[in-house]
Amino acid sequence: MSKKGNMKKQSLLLLIILIVPIFSSLTIVGEKWISEKQNGYTIFYDSKDKKDILEYKVYFENGKKSVTDFLKNSYSSEFNIYIHPTRASLDSSWQKDWNMPEFKSQCWMVASGIADKLDIISPKKWDSLACEHTYSNTIKTQNLITHELIHVFHGQQNKSPDFSDVDRIDWFVEGLATYASGQCDSIRILEVKKALLDNKIPESLNEFWTGNLKYGLSGTVVMYLDNKYGREKLTSLLKYNTIKELLNSLDTTESEIMNGWKKYMKEL
Ligand SMILES: [Zn+2]
């Protein structure tokens, strides 16, 4: 064998050494998606989840209908739903999307929604791969999926489609998804009413999406805005990515909202 041939062999070997880890990491994170086009969206899933897709589709369809009924409008564009077979697969997606290569999700995190996609751990695996979620609790499972589908709709209307460029509107983004999905249930409302009586309410809306009561606090503020200004006005706020624009559009101030909300909650 000539020297030249040897060199060729060596560089080929080097190429294989370099390429193989790239391919194997792709396999580990489950990039071999099976896709299924639906009306308005496409589902991507791993072969391991194939048997459950029909069941999941019912949740997606119900959720989509709840969203469009609530917001009285249809989605402005198509989106993708990724059903992740493992938590590592979900993390790898978030690491790429958020440009945070070291990101590791916490056990309660199972899904996210932005304008063009919804990422979710295969719901039947929540019991083993997550904490705080039980697939067999069908109402909570549906509400969670509807919550993410609200985020998708919201992202399609918002100036920041992936909510990366927003200023102090977490309470609105999460409050809307919580309220419109039905997650702001009587238990959460009672918890907020109790916190009001105990004077344990954060001082600014910016802090509403923090702590144990974040769903109840943010959800009931959006419920209050819906009651005060009406559904059409509420929907018109989806395009804004700053609290300043939101308050301007409602011709109000943060303290006026806080005071109005407190009164509304006490009478609820
Ligand atoms: Zn959310």
C-alpha cells in the first residue's frame, strides 16, 4: 500500500471518528421523528409513542377548539407538536431553542408553547418522567395541553413570537393560558381569596407569576380584565410585548388594575 493510500485511509478514519459522535448524539435525543399532518398542525413523534397518538390527538383537538372558541378566532398559521419520548429529548429541544446548552428542566416541567410549536413529554410518561402530573387525571391533562395551545395562539399574535423579547408581561401570558384553559379553578380562586384576606399579595403584577399561587394570581387578574373590558378587548392585547403598551391600550395604570382586581376578588 502506498503512503498516499495510507494517508487517505487515516483521514477517512479521522472523518469517521469526528462524524460518528454527531450522529450518535442525534439518535440519543430521538431525532428520528415520525410526522403526521393534521388540520392546522403537524404531530411529530417517536415510534415508541405510535400506539398512543390517536388518544393524544383527542386532547389536541379538544384543546384547539377550546382556544379558538375562547378567543373567537382561528390560529393565524400552522404549527408543529413534538411529542418527546424522553426528558432528554425535551431538554435538547429547549437547549437549542433558548440557546442554553447546559439547561436541565425541572421535574414539573412537561411542556411549552410558542408561535410555531408545542413541545411536550409524551403524556402517558408523565407519571414516571415528571412530578406533579398524572396522565389519568384527564381534566388536568386536558387543561395543561389547552394551556400550551393558548401560548401557541398568543405567540402567533405577539410581537415576540417565542416570548423571548417581552417586558413584564409574564403575568398576562401565563394568566391568559391559565384562565382560558380552565386551570383557574375554584380551588385556586379560594387560595387567592385567602391570600387576600391574609394580606399576602405581591406588590406588583410583575411578581404575580412567582411563588405557589402564581397560577391563581395571574389567572384571576386576566379573569378580572376579561370581565371588566370584555373578550374582544382582552384578545386585542395579545399583540403587545410590553406592560407599557398593554396599560396604554387599556388606558389604565398598574395600581388601578391591582385595586380593581382586589375588589373583584373580594366580591367573587
Ligand atoms: Zn404557560
